[in-house]
Amino acid sequence: MPSLVVHYAFVGVLAATLLGAAFDKRSLLLSLVVVTIPDIDAFIGLVSTVGHREALTNLVIPVLMCAVIAIDLYGREESYIKARWGAYGVRVAWFCVVVYGAGHVLFDAVTGGANLFWPVHDQFYVVNGRLELSSQRGLVQTFLETRPDSGSSVPTLRSLGNSTTVQMSTGVDPNPGGAPDGPVDRVFPVVRGGWQLYLLVVGTLATAARFALDHELPEE
């Protein structure tokens, strides 16, 4: 499961590539705050069975964010976001939705699982599979499975259980739902695996380079 610093590195790359002219210290800082919010549910798990990767780590919240932004931009005579921050604010607002959904929730879903649709649907899901080209079998993929009855393809979502059967361990709550048998080992991961280290280093360097490099091409 990726740590917050790995999420930060990933969001840095997204910001450097997607924000365009709206990329600055303020928009990057806001993005990092937004991608931090889902992990607050680790503390909610101390007092509730609805906890980590569930209470705030779901796709319902970014959908609600979309609705609020859309109502402000298209459902009012004068948009608060446009009036206060102009085009910069509009781009950053939509980017925050991407940060919440893709930068954290879906990232968690492919690296251990999350309760994607809570509270509408209480079930933890993990997305996994493979895509490869075989000389014997051709193109092989397991991310989409075909239903024989309809012939349609649906994403492969493996169910892990619901909030009463699945409780994610965190450094804040290493033994959710029970008392430890011995000394408590609170582990706060930074990187777990070479790919996370690679993403952390490359993402951090790419974000720093976006600040350092001149955005205009030099004259020939």
C-alpha cells in the first residue's frame, strides 16, 4: 500500500503535467492537502468500524465534489470560483477532483483495496490483473472479464469483504477491532517496494524540475 509521500510524488507528476499555467506553489500545496484528506479516516477507525480506506477513501466524495463545482460554475448566475479566482481557480478546482479520485482513492484500489462506493455500497474492492502479449495465446488480459450471458465486459473487481469483516491496519491503529497481545509496533511506511521508491524519486524530481525550468523555449 502506498504511503502518503508516494501519493505526494504521484500528485506532483499529475500537477506538473495537467495544471499547465495554473501550476505554482499555491496550487501544488492545495493538491497535497487534498490528497492527504482520505488518510484522515485512519483516525476515524479509532472510534468507528468504518475506518481506513473507507470513510473518506471512496469515490462518492469526488463525485460530490464534481457536483458542487458544476453547480457553482454552471448552475449560478455568477460563479463564486470564477469571481474569486478566475480561470486559475476553475482549473485548480477540477484538478482537486482528479487528485482525490485518481491520486488517492483509485491508487489505493489497485494497491491493496478500498471501499470504493461506501456508503452507497459497503464492500471493499481491489483491482488487479495482467496484460501481456503471448506468442501462443495472443493478447492476454485479465482486467476485464466477459460475461457469457450478455457478451459484455466488466472490470475485474475482487471483493475483500465489507466494513464488518475488513479493517485496515495503520500506524495509528495497528490492531483494529482488537487489543494487542504484546507490545504495539506502530509502522508508518514510507516506501514498500522498488516501484514505490522509483515513483517517489522520479515524481519528486519531476515536480522540482517543473518549478526550475523556464517554460518558454529559448530563441534559436
